[in-house]
Amino acid sequence: MSPDSPSPGSVRSAAVVNEEIRALWRRTGGTLSAEERTEYELLVVEWATAVRADVVKAA
């Protein structure tokens, strides 16, 4: 994961994480190395957590 990633338990907005995912795809040209795949998977989990947090806040 990138060096400026938040510590576990902190929640960035889904929009912020989504932009980081998009930037990763742009940077790699759509082909991920094993390390980038791991970063992507962690970002997707973080994004899903942020989406769930948004839903709970809206309820």
C-alpha cells in the first residue's frame, strides 16, 4: 500500500479511496504486478468499508 495510506481503523471517504484506485489503474496502465494487486485489494476493502460507513451515517 502507498506510504501515505491511513492506519488500520481510520476511514477515508469512499470518494477519496475510489480516486486512489483510479490513480493506481492509470499509473499501471491496467496491468497490475503482484505488489500492485495487493495494494488494489486493500484499497477495495477500504472503499467497501467507507461505503458501509456512509450508509450507516445516512440511516
